[in-house]
Amino acid sequence: MQQPTKRVSWEALIVGVAALLAAAAGPQAVQAAPAAAAQCGLQRYASLDVVLGKNAAGLLLPVSIGGKSRWLALDTRYSVMSADAAASLGLHSQPLPQTMGTILRTGVQLTRYVTTTHLAFGALPYGRLDFLVLPPGASVLDTRASEVFPGIDPASIIGSIAISAFAHADLELDLSHGKLALYSPMHCPGQVVYWAQDYATIAFQRDVFGGLYFPTELAGQQIETTLSVSQSDASLDTTAARALYGLAPGSPGVAEQLDAAGDKGYFVPEMTLRLAGVPAINARVQLVSGPPGCQLQSQPDGMGYGNCGAVHPFGLGLRVLEGLHLYISTDENKMYVTAADAQ
């Protein structure tokens, strides 16, 4: 029997890598802003025209590295770059410290990383960011870039950037209008939603990788949830699927269907998702492999895995996020959410 799709393309990644990839300067304009300049109004640093792939199979951000325009795919957890792209940009790779153990991506061992200090988003210089280097011939995306992003030169898609790389700034995500914006985190609490009168406020926490997680209600169960910005559909791991809903590949209510990349996977065609204050969402949910060695247990944000591997049982994929408008307030540890068409 075919195995459920893996949640991400990494296996056996240890916390030491998180320390490496967290060694990012962050948006320089944000770091340079003095605390005394705090004010109630929002200060926008960059607004990016992002590209959502066909069937929501990926999300591209326009960037500049050393003055050269390129694309990076937004990733749930990791920043990586192809070996060819690193060479073309004049970035020299270094070996990963031996203490970080073995890192595998779809069975291929990764042993090197590069550092760039010339990354920019629009007019906003970012500063230092480390990228794990893919070996020659390894694909940046799990899908065929030319099919998912028609009209964009695949060679210009040089890697991915983790959403946690923006942890020093506030982030607005408005996929229905193709926008991602970065703001100063210095503003009055709760005064960030400018596009609608009514909104939901959801407190979040950050895991060891800097990824945020929060509670949602899925089919009547409170469950620990993250933003799966590198996946098309919402995802539920098989451990939680069995324990909470009695679902497994081949069981009633689970269908074998094609995912956004055209590969076979196991899906629950429709599950009701509720975020506080947001109209209920009927989402297609893909079953993904559960984390080995982690025990599902009750957590403050619902059923989750505690501090085991910084993994979370449920993720909101790009199809769900396209129907929402989000503002992530970094210093408040709160996410402000409306429906995409809210006014």
C-alpha cells in the first residue's frame, strides 16, 4: 500500500540546524528602528507581489540577491538554495558542523550551507541569512516549476525561504490579492486590521524552529495547528487522524486522489475547520506521515506533541490561506484573521 505523503521533504533534522538557520539578521529597517519611535500607526517596510502557483502548489516571493532579481518559494520551515544558484550568485558554501548530524532531503544527504548578506525584499534590505545547499541535480520544488508557475523561468527560482525568517517583523498575508507585506512590530496593541471592521484574534506560540502554532477546531476537536505555506491542501498527520477521528488510508471517508503535484495521496474530501470569529471553512485535508517517536497528548492549544520535534498535527495549506487575510503581530504573539473578502 502506498504510504501517506510526508509532511515535509526533510527527515532526521535536529535542533542544531534550527540554530544555524535562525542566525539571520532579519529586516534591517526593523532592527534599526528605535523603541522610542513606537506609535499606533502601522509602518510598512515592504509590499511584495507574490505568485500563487497553479492549484496552490507553491508560493513565490520576489527577492534581490546582490542586485540580481530572483524568486524564492515560501517554506513552512526551511531555507534552502540550489548549488547552481549559489555558484551563479558567487556564494561559497561551507560544510555543516559535524555536531548537526545527518540531514536528509528526500533521501539525499545535505552537508553544506551558504550565507548571503545581500538579500533584499523590494527596497528593504534583509541582512544575513543562511541557506542549506541542495546537491547538484536536486530540485528546489517538489513539483515541476514550469507547470506550476507558467511564465516564470524555472532557473530564476533559486530556493526557498522559511516563514520564520520574518520573525523579527510583522507579516501580512493576503493571497487573494497576491500580497505579502512586512511591517515594523512597533505599534499599539490590537491596532493592525485596517481592511475590515470585524476580525478574529488568535494567540500563537513559536516552536524551536521559530514556526508559529495556534489552536483551531477541526471537525469538533481542538488541535494544535501551524501555517503550512509550502503545501497546497490542509494537512493532518496519520497519528492524529487515527487517534482523534478514526481515519487512515483505506478507511471509509478517506479517498485516494491526486495532490497539487499530480502525485497520489490520501485525502479526506471535506472537514470543517473553525478559527475563532471566522466563518467555518470546509477544507480538503491530506493525510501525511506522523512524526516517529512523538506522543499525541492534550496541550494548551489542543491535541499536539508538546516539544517533540517541533511538529504539529494539523497545518493550514495554501488553499485555506487563500481564503483568509492574516496579520501576524510578532511582539504581541497574536494573529489577526478575517475572511479574504472581509471589509
